[in-house]
Amino acid sequence: MSENVPPVQTHDHEALTSPLLPHYQRASNSTSQLAIVGVNVCPIESLDYEIAENDFYKQDWRARDKIQNFQYIFMKWLLCFLIGCIVSVVGFCNNLAVENIAGVKFVITSNMMLTGRYEMAFLVFFLSNLVLTLFAAIITTFISPAAAGSGIPEMKAYLNGVDAPGIISLRTLIVKIIGSISAVSSSLLVGKAGPMMHIGACIASLLGQGGSRRYGLTWKWIRFFKNDRDRRDLVTCGSAAGIAAAFRAPVGGVLFALEEMASWWTSGLLWRAFFTTAVVAIILRALIDVCLSGKCGLFGKGGLIMFDVYSANISYHMQDVPPVLLLGVVGGILGSLYNFLLDKVLRVYAIINKKSVTYKIFIACTISIFTSCLLFGLPWLASCQPCPLDSTEDCPTIGRSGNYKKFQCPPGHYNDLASLIFNTNDDAIRNLFSKNTDAEFQHSTMLIFFVTCFILSIISYGVVAPAGLFVPVIVTGASYGRFVGMLFNSHTNLNHGLFAVLGAASFLGGSMRMTVSLCVIILELTNNLLLLPMIMIVLLVSKTVADAFNGNIYDLIMKAKGFPYLEVHVEPYMRQLTVADVVTGPLQVCHGNEKVGNIVHILKTTNHQGFPVIDEPPHSESPVLYGLILRAHLITLLKKRVFLRTPVRIGSDAFRHFSADEFAKKGLGNVDKIEDIKLTEEEMEMFLDLHPFTNASPYTVVETMSLAKASTLFREVGLRHLLVIPKRTTGSPVVGILTRHDFMPEHVLGLHPLLVNSKWKPLRIALPRFLKIF
């Protein structure tokens, strides 16, 4: 994000170079050149989704024949197939590891409790959770801090055009997989859906990097994807595949990527994303069939298996509508409260994490200890219940899973709170969603479980480890949904398991503010189309109610972390401003035939990523804008040292000295720096002809265009630079450059503070929320 950001006054420097989270400020500063990625403060840049149509790009496309065009299309589909295969295998292995690690822990603990060794059982449970949490925190802190959290806010910002170091690297991928397994197995109330989405995005990005010379992967077919636009499409497919693998919901994964993640979408991308998730579904089905035969240890009835809430005799009546509407309203209120509290907790964690590495690990260990004490101690408060005589499964259950946990109860009795709280998240959801269990749980049990999940899910998300929000929100929503079902027991035909599903839907809608994708994901989870009308109602009601209070959880996290995310709807006051009102100088420009020393000076004294190229007499009759050249391309030209002794055009000789591949997007960690180039005094006095390497058709707007229109153009096209040209041709041919920074409301209001207290303030606050509802 450092491209052509103008100098600022001294007293504004800190506001433009510090992320929001470490400071308690009423107005966030998303215009920052720094943001919190994972748990560390890192510099951020914008992505080049615009194709640089210079002479080399045009020559490369002219030289391609039908076979090469077929190779390009074929490679797109082949990479989508590979993404689906790899993500499905990783998702399966992830669940396999979690179910076996957590299962062994619960089996050992339960066996000790059967013999009356409760203190030793607690010690084993406590230490195993602490070790797993500590391991996840250590590898995240020291190997890849960008792997902390769910990864959804980071990837949503990436698909909007924001690039941050390390978010899709191989190191992040490995830590995300191992850390997620460890964190979920440690009984922290965190999910694996968000990390799986991030894992899918990392796999897609690594496959689409266009090869690696270091490892000999320079196949010509792969070079077609050495640009941000194709990588963006692959990352979108990877995100959809990750959600599909987490919930075994292929259609839900596609819709999640469309509704929540992607800022750009085409019909071709929709086809490829659907194909990718279909591959995930097929491979997962085959792998799960193997595990159902008992060849996967304790895995087989755990994660990835659909939750059974199907009931063939479901019928809706008017008396069932009020409880469902109440669930939607309560879900919206609780969801907005959840988002508010989580945002505050993350700010506190960020302040603590900033101090030192020790504090990061200390917080993780403290949360683990607190969680273990609650999970093991709270079931002792519940009274033992006699086993139902008509139960279809063993009661009490001894071991890892089951609806009727024995815990400390005598033979023939079970502990209903332990069946939920002393269990894996997937098994807790299954117990809540299960049918024909209306008499299994007490009112006090559901209330205690709801409060516990609500608190633990908020304080657990900020630990330095891969952690998702989907599963904790589902568990929390299902608990209060079932509680509402128990209150309306005699006034409705819906069973408590269906109320749990509707409660989970309402809490998801109130927190994440999605509708279509969540509806399909829940239907694919429960395998029950009869729930569709009710799920649609609670999602619509909960989202509408929650939108009146705050934004969705991922947008709040992005804003707090400092990501300059461009929203779909512009602020109303932007229509009263022109682009000239926000463009500031001075502007760094290059000439068509520029002295090498001048180029080196510009690159060393600025961090700008793009420079206008102008032609002046005698090379043109009057000053004229020729185009835009990128910083990376200038560095490539300096490295090749194809200099001229006089300022003349190089002409067709440029194609003999360079190839299109040399100007392609570099892989992760392979960015060239101007400091690495050493030039002699003689070379500094020579010239470079920039014309063949300049994008001669950059996007430009006249200085009188409204800021709102320019913002819409910038976002929809996926630009990094937008040139502003004067209305009159006299003087300089370019007024300035607009970057993502210039469209941030905080930057605009900083330049025009009178707008803060203007008549637009009520509309500025209310309109975006109103538009999000519809």
C-alpha cells in the first residue's frame, strides 16, 4: 500500500503508519500502510489485478497460437482439479488427526474416572490440553505469525486487492495445518472451518505461482499464471474448496466464496469453483467410506459426517412461526453483542501481544488452563439423570462420543452437561442436533452450556494459534436454540433438535451476516430440505436485526486490523467531492527516455509502486501522458543493463534483449530490490527507453470526476493505480495518481474534516447499514 502515497505532515505521520488495534481510537485508520496480519504488524501492499498492456504483453499474446490458448484453458481446469484433490485430502487428514488425538485424550480420561481416579484424570486432561495449546502457540509465534486466527479476514482482504507478507506462503500453510489440528484437539472452543478455508487458499496460491526456478518447476504451461488476476481466481476456488472440505458442503462452499469472500466474480470462475468443490465432495465421500469400515482408529462417526436431524413427519403450523421469529430476533441481538465483545477482546489481546513473544504464549496457556478447569469442573454441578428406557444407543456412554456421558454418575445414569461440554465440538453439535432426545437435557444444563460457549468462544479466538469461528458460533447458537425449544415445548410441533439447528442458523446470521451460503451449508450439514423455509426465515430476521447495530464479524476484524478494504457501497459524501479534492502531491514522474541515475534516485527515495511516463519536446509536440510503468519493471530493466548512450528509442531491439517472462509476477519471497543493483558512474549517466515497457493504456479519470464514481471504478476493475488527468490540456498532462489509500473514508475525512459534522453524518452512518440489509 505504499504506492504513490503522498508525504504527510509531521503531526499526521503516526496516524498513517500505525495500525489501529494497539490504540483505543474512536475512528479507525484503515489508510495505514501497516496492518496486523495474524498477530504481527506488517507492511501491506496492493495487488496488480490490472494487466500491464505494454509492448511485451501484446507481443506475447500475438505470438500465441491455438495450442497455447488451449493449454492456458486446460491448465486452469487442471489446477482446479489439483486444488480439489489436495484440499480434500488435507481436510480429511485434519479431521482424522483431530478425532484421534482428542479421542485418545477423552478415552484415557474416562477410563481413569471409571476407577475413581478423578484427580489423575483431571491432571491428564489439563496437561494434554496445555501441551497441545502450547505447541500450537509456539509454532505459530516463531514460524508463521500470519497463520494465527481463522484467516478469513486476511483472505477476504486479499481478494479485495490487499497483499500482506506471508499470508499465502508455504510456511503459513504448514503451520496452519499442524496448528489447527493441535488447537482444536486441545479442547479450546475454536473451529477448523476458517483455517481450512485459509489452507485451501494457500494451496491454490502455491499451485498457481507459475513454477519455481529454485526447484526446477519452470514448465512453460505454468508461466501463464504469473499474474495477480489468475492467482486471484485460483485463490477464490481454493477458498471455496476449503469450506467444502470443512463441512462437506460443495454448493455451500461455492456460495460462501461468492457471498462473503470474493470482490470480483464471473460465470467462468463460478464454473471452476463449482468443479473444484465437486472434486472435494467426491474424494471426501470415498475417504469417509473407508473410515466407516473401522480403518481410521477413532475416526468414523466424528467430523465430516452429516448431523442426523432428519424427521419424515415434520409439519409446520402457524403456532410454530412465533418461536422461529423469536429465534431470529434473539439471534440477531446476540450475534451483534457477540461481534461487539469479540472486537473489544481482540483489541485488548493486540495490546498485550505487542509487548513481547512471552505475553503471546502466556495468554494462550492461560486460556487453555481456564478452559480445562471449566470443561472438567462444570459437569460436577449437574445432577445425574437416569438412562431412558427407550434409548437407541448405549447409556451411559463410556469413552469419547455418545449422547449419554457417564462422567461421575453411578451405573444406569448419565451426566447431561458432560455429554455436551466434556466432548469434541463436532460431537457436542451432534448431540444438540440429534432427534428424539427432547427429554435428554435439563433447562439449567442448556443455560450453563450456552453461557460457557459464549464466553469461551470470545476469549479463545484471540490466542496465537490457528482458530476458526464457524464451529464455536454453531455450538453456541445450537445451545440457546435448544433452550428456546425447551421453553416452547408444549406450544410447538418442532422437536428440540430442530430448534438447535434453527438457533445455530440465527446466531450465524446475526454474527456473520450471510444468508444464502449459510442456508445451503446448514442444509448440507443436516441433509434435511424440510428445514429450508424455517432456516430462511431465521437467517433473514437475524441478519436484519443485527445489521441495525454493527457490521459482520469479519468486516469488524478487518477494520480493526487495519486492512484498507474497499466496500461495495461508497460513502454518500463522496458524491460531493471530485478526485482532485483528494489527490495530493508532489508526483514522481518518469520521461519516456530517462537517465539511469534519475531512475535509481526515484526508486531509492520513494516506495511508490507505479510511475506515470510522460513525453516532452523534442520527443513530442507538447507534454503528453504516455502511460504507467511499474516499479518492478524498472528494477528488471536496471538489472539487464540494456542502456543507451543517447536518449533515443530502442525500437524492436527490445524484443531481442528481453522476454515477456522477465516482466511476469515474481513468486513469494523473490521480489527484487533496488539496493541489490550496483551500477557504475558511467552507467548512471546513460539512458533507458521506457516506451516498450510502459503500460500505454492505463485507466485514467478526469480531475472533475466524482470521488464516488472513481471509487466504484477502482474497486470493480481491481486497480492498483488510477491516473488523474487535467480537464484542460495546458500544463502537466497528469495531475496525480489515486491509490487505495485515497478512497479510505478516514483519509478523505482527514483532508476535509468539515464533512465529519456536516449534514451527511446521519446519512453516512445509516445508509451503509440499510444497503447491507438489501
